[in-house]
Amino acid sequence: MMIEVKNLFKQYKEVLALNNFNLSVDNGDIYGLVGPNGSGKTTAINCILSLLNYEKGDIFIFNEKMNSSKNNIKAKIGYIPQDVSVIYDLNVYDNIDFFCGLYIKDKKLRKQYIEEAIDFVELNDFRRFLPKKLSGGLLRRLNIACGIAHKPELIIFDEPTVAVDPQSRNKILQGIKELNLKGATIIYTSHYMEEVEYLANKISIIDKGHILVTGTSKELKSFVGLGNSLEISNIKIDKNYMDELNNIRGVSKILKNKNDLKIIVENALAISNIINYLNKNNIIYDSLNIKTPTLNDVFLEITGRELRDNGY
Ligand SMILES: Nc1ncnc2c1ncn2[C@@H]1O[C@H](COP(=O)(O)OP(=O)(O)OP(=O)(O)O)[C@@H](O)[C@H]1O
Ligand SMILES: [Mg+2]
């Protein structure tokens, strides 16, 4: 177990930001912590890292109880904060040198690590640039380099792709997979569902400071009983055919919106049965699309609210 958080409560004056928050992260995980704005993701991370005090709860990292004086634990963690935290008077190279130097005292080794970090985030052409000369995406990449240069075993990314151009975003996501393949355990917070689905082997959905559900994205979807669906647009179909459609094996629900149908199915066979049925009865329509449920649908199903998702 890399991280174990038990019954954590955190209050900011009148706001209860964490309300019995529990988390278990295994060695080797890419763990996605997903939730809407203000749900408590950053607060949870800051408590885990002992950057914030909390009212109640226990936090273990590498099987050791965490507190702010545990420098041995901190040395094995990389933290990429949500708000870019670099030193604006230092250039790219010197920033990485500064943060890496907090943990790596051997100068020769540090130099090697800095070069590897610069290569990793592809900032070679910008090594002498001051942060204010970097674009938003490049600045985020510098923020990452500062957090990972000392080769931590556990890396925590707090929404690293917000307001980042698509090219930098792809590099960041690929980089995280690569770090994980090289052995790092990752915690990744986001409200971009697609990113978390792409990256994470385990996902927790947090809302109002409490984890609602945890599982693989497949498990979360089946947990709320969301199957694939078939969306048929502009269909010309009589009521009696509709009743028969409802009775096709594997059809669990049919939603009608004017001339469009959304048919929730239990399995792939149901989809081919529906298509066969429509063909056999010469029922015409404009188009037919198969949709898989998203984590957004899971959140909507559990809370009745949309998880704000800006897409890309
Ligand atoms: N320093 C603070 N003082 C008072 N309230 C705070 C403070 N920091 C956060 N909060 C409140 O605590 C709750 C959790 O905030 P937090 O920043 O942890 O959420 P988040 O999930 O990281 O949100 P986002 O996706 O916007 O980053 C929110 O209601 C927020 O307004
Ligand atoms: Mg946050």
C-alpha cells in the first residue's frame, strides 16, 4: 500500500471540505481522483502531504504515519500543484536545479537528473528562459519537471492540464504513462473525465468532500447499471413496433425524444437484434450510433448533477 487515508475530516471555518474522506492507493497505480470544482481534491492532497492541518483522520504513506516533519517520506514524493509553483526569478534550468536540490545533494547526480527532466518535458530549447517568457503549456511542463526531477516513487498531479494547449496536454498525459511504466505510482486529479478514463487503472469519484464510489472505469459504469446505448435519429416507427422493440431480448430501456430514440442495451447481441428488427420491418431512420457511457454519466446517475466537463 502506497497511501492509506482513513476517516479524514477537514474544516475551513464554515466549509466542511473533507467529510470522512477515505483513500487507498496501491503500489503501481495510476489513481484518478475525479470530482467537480470545490469537491475537495486539492484539500485532500494538501492534507495527505501535511501541507494543511486537519481535524481528524489518519494518513499513512509507504506504511508510515505521515506528518509534516517526515522528510524521509517527502523526499520520495513528487508534487505538481494545481497552481504553477515555480520561482519567477530563476530560469528553466535553475528552477529544476532548485527543486531537485532539495532532495538530491550530489551535484553530479543532480546535473544528470536535471538533464533527464528537461528532456522528459521537452524544454531543451527553453532552458535559459525565465518562466514569464514561457507559454501556459510550457510553464506547466516546467512545473512538472520541478516536481519529478528527483525521481520520486510517488507523484501527485493536481489538474496538470487545465488551460493547456492540446499538444502540451498530450505530452503531459503520455509522460504520466511513461513515469508509471518506469515504476512511479501516480495520483491524478481532474474534472476532465476523458483524461482520467484514459490514464487511470483505478478511479474515485469525490463530491462534497466525500468519496462516493471507487473502481475501474468499467466497474463504475456497471455499478450504476449503465450499459451501452444505441441512439437512432429521426426514426419513423409506429406504436406497435415500439412495443415489440421494447420486448427485444437485452433491451433495458427506451427513451424517446421527438423522433429520436435512445435505447439502453445490456449486451452487444441486443444491438444486432435491434438492427435486424428495424431492417426486417423496413423501419427507416437517418442514423444509428452506438454510445458507451462516460464517467460523466456515472456522476449524473449517482448525484443527479452534471460533473462540469469542459471537454478539450
Ligand atoms: N483556504 C481556504 N479557505 C476556505 N475555504 C477553502 C479554502 N480552500 C478551499 N476551500 C473550500 O473548500 C472546498 C474544497 O476546495 P478544493 O480546492 O479542495 O476543491 P477542488 O476539488 O480542488 O476544486 P477545483 O476543481 O476547483 O480545484 C471548496 O468549497 C472551497 O471553496
Ligand atoms: Mg483543486
